[in-house]
Amino acid sequence: MPLKRYNYSYVKTRLEKEYNQKVSLPTIIDRAKKHGFYLKKKYKKSIHDREVITNYTGELVQHDSSYHLFSPLARIKWYLITSIDDFSRFLLYAMFLLKETTWAHIVALQTVFLKHGLPYSYYVDSHRIFRFVQGRDSIWRKHYLLTDDVDTQWKQVMDDCGVKVIPALSPQAKGKVERPYGWLQDRLIRTCVRENVTDIKHAQRVLMREVHRYNYEQVHSTTQEVPYYRFQRALKEKKSLFREFAIKPPYESVKDIFCLRMQRTIDAYRKISLNTLQFKVNNATPRETVNLRIYPMSNGISEVRFWCNNKLIDVQRAKNNDLGIVHF
């Protein structure tokens, strides 16, 4: 593995966790220099200001994904999806995935919203999962639609939850979520090599250990506080913009909110077509428009909930492959 730098903090952590030896960081660096384990830092010409710009937890959640070879022994790259609270720097979500999909990002929203509540806003890049951009995404859409004229599946979930979406105009603008990727990649790669990680489930366990250490033990370099304690202090002092999650009428379940959406027109035989399937819709009226709310489950089957005129008229199940949503 080619190294651009040595991670002395990683060595310090391993000494404490695995060998129960507490050694100061300057001592480790001094020993490293004496034995030739030192690479001179390359300083950037431009300086990035890293001050905290939010005043409340839940005011801004930065959300992103990273595609990287986190475990060299696995020989394939994985996607890492994370969400981080801007004020406290508390990592709200972290998950490895073999493939990045719209549904994966919706699951991330569901996990954060049900556990912590609804934040005021989300900060994301201009990936097509989050945002429709005219020109780039109009190849298969109507060409007269302008940027943001179309709400993506992910954006529709955010609208139902009443959470504001703020698009970042450049990678540099997402510094607070990009920096965790930097140290996560560095520490995860080193640990995965040491533990001979070859599969994503093992890597997820390594990731959870590292996230726990970061959230509950590490003093953040910018805030000078451990993220968890800063997060909890903000909640205790009522400095939070998180709102309790509640299902808005007429919807009845989280499956109606955190889902994939489609619309179809009911034919004269009270049927609709979806990919290769035909559904006989109970309690349906011909020629009416039905709103499908599709909730994929872990067993490869989706629950299809049929809504018409703000009423749930039917619930059916179908295989994800037959529905054609495996790539969503």
C-alpha cells in the first residue's frame, strides 16, 4: 500500500485499545522520526476556514457518499454513505454498500429521522439522486424542464417530511462531510488490512467501531468537544432544531413516507401495469389516477400501497425484480 503520510493518532489508539499502553502523540512522532517513519507534509497554498457556522444541532445535516477501496484485500470498491450533524459533528449515519441507489439514501433518511427527529435542512451535492439538473438529466426527460423543475424520488421524501434541501455548488463547500471521509478512509484501510477484511459485513463491523470511537471518545479538532457530548448538551440546552417525526394525514405508515413513488391510471378492468406485472386493484374506480407507494423490504419483496383521492384502497406485494426497482 503506497502511503502519503503516517497516521500517528492511529498508532496511539491501537496502543491504548490493544496493548493498554498510553503514550503521548509527541513521543510517538519523535520515535517515528528517529526510525525514519516520517513524511514531510505538503501544505496547500489556500487555507480553508473550518469554523462552526451553525448555532443549533439539527440546523444542518451534511449528507454524502464516498466510493473507495476501503479494504484492499477485498479488491473491490464499496460505497460509504454518511450523514453528519454540522453543529456537533456527530455522525448520525454510516453504512457500507456494494451499490449506490436512491433507495439506499432513502433508508439513510428513515434511519436518521426515526431515531433523531426531523432536522431543519440537509446539505447535499448535485448528484442525480438528490437533484435534477437540466442538460445532464434531460436525456430521458422533457427537454424544456429547467434545473429543479423535477423532484427526484429522494427529494419527494424530503418534501413529505418538511425538510429543506440545500445543494452544494462545489466539493469544497462540503468540507465538513468530506473531512470525515478522509480520516475514515485512512483508519478503515489500515484496520481492514490488519484484520484481513475481505467481505463487506466484516468491514461494516470495523466501520461501526471507528464511528463509535469518533462519536463518543475523540475530541473534535474544530469544536474541541467530543461530538456526542456536544450533541447532548445542545439538546439539553434547547439548542436544537430537530422536530419529532410524525406521519402527516392522510398517510398511515412510515411505508407511505420512506418509499419509491409512481403514478398509474386505472383501466376499465380496474387494473394497472407496472413493468412486467399487472395488478388488479381492489376498491378502484376506472380512469382514476392511483399513486403507488412502494416500500422494498429486506427479503427481496416490496409492499405496494395504492393511494387514490387521499385514501389507501389496496395493499399488495411483489418481487423487486418483477417491479423493476432493483436499480432505484
